[in-house]
Amino acid sequence: MDNDKWAFGLTMMIVGMGGTFLTLWILSLVMDLLKKVFPLSPEDGGAEKK
């Protein structure tokens, strides 16, 4: 019985970490897509603007 709780906890931890990394990967793809759709032009300034 106690072993089942540990197995369930370990499984939930692995699934949770996998879901987190999958979500972060999807968000990075969305950010890359947005950078390609809306590129930062040099005359806009961005981080270099003073």
C-alpha cells in the first residue's frame, strides 16, 4: 500500500515536470513565431534606445 503511494507520487512528479517543460517549449515556439512576424527594426530603438 505504501509503495503504491510512492509510485503515484513519483509518476505525478514526472508528469508535472514533463508538462511544465512542454509548456515552456510551446511558449518559446510562440515567442520565436512572434519575433518572425513582428521583427524589431533598428529605427524602432528597442533596448538600444536612449
